[in-house]
Amino acid sequence: MKIGLVAAIVAAALTSFAAPAFAGDGSDFAGDINIKVGQKTLHKNDFDFSPGPDLSNQTGYGLLSSWGMKSWPVLVAFDVDLTSASKSGVDASTMQISVGARRGFTVSSMPIMPYVGVGISYGSATVKAGGTSNTLSGEGIWIDGGAQYIIAQHFGVGLDIRYDSCPVSKKISGTTVKADAGGFFPALTLGYMF
């Protein structure tokens, strides 16, 4: 799974940087690619293993990208998010690969670019404890919003606020186990815009 995730991140980065070469002189092509780091709050009833550890607050990082033609009303969004937490011998993590649409807005005479996005995702949640590991998977939806502060011609820092719901499940010993790998994920971003 980790190899596939790394391949997805590399493919997204290469696509985002190489795409202008396929758009003629690149003047009609627009987009951005950002790394993000934050804290995701997952559904407590799925990740609080009382009387064991509560792993519903997880450190998260990922890739946030948008690309397309300037004439399009929205850009194509492609994001990858990873979160994890570990406590008292129990590890929990989530992964989501998301596609959708994102729209940026210009604010006249200000170096700020707010945006909103929406889409679908494929995700998984993994819990490891006592030598046993179980991974649940499923599909979901997401919505995000945020803003980039332009610090140089092509570079920006910002804040992304994302909420997603990604119901995941797996049949274990004849019983279907269900959870939600989604939650609230505010993150700081650092990005390149083209």
C-alpha cells in the first residue's frame, strides 16, 4: 500500500509540473500544487478504543493540487491525505485519494487567493494492535475551502480546511466492521502556482 501511495503522490506531482508543457506555451494553463501539514479530528466513536487509547486526533500531511485551463469555470482537484496516531501499543492511520473540482477567486489589489472545492474520494483506515492489523476501505465525499497568501511570484502559504466523510468497511471473522475514515482536517499549506 505504501508503494502505491508514493507512486500516486509522484504521479500527481509530475502531472502538475509537466502539464504546462502539453498546453502549448502554457499561457492558458493554470494550477497549483501544495504540501500540507495539520491535525485531523476523526469520528471519536470509530477511533476511541476505550478503555484503551483515544486515537481520534491524528497528525496529517498530504498533497493538495488543482490544474486545468484558465477558461474553465473550475479546475480539476487531485489530493492525497495521510494521517496517523500511535499510543499504548495501538497504531491507527487513514489514507484518502481524492478527485473533484476546485474554484479559486482573486481579491483585487490583495495578494490573497481564497478557494472552495468538492469531490469524491477512496480511502482506508488501518488499526494495528497486538500483532494484528486490519484495513477497512471505502468511498466518500469531501468539501474544502481555504486561502493562499502569495509570498512571491509563484509561491504561497495558506490554510486549508477540509471536511470529509469516507465510510469504510471490511468483513472480519464473518462480521462486517464499519467505521468512517473522514473527519475535520485543518492544515497549513506551502505551494507553487503556475
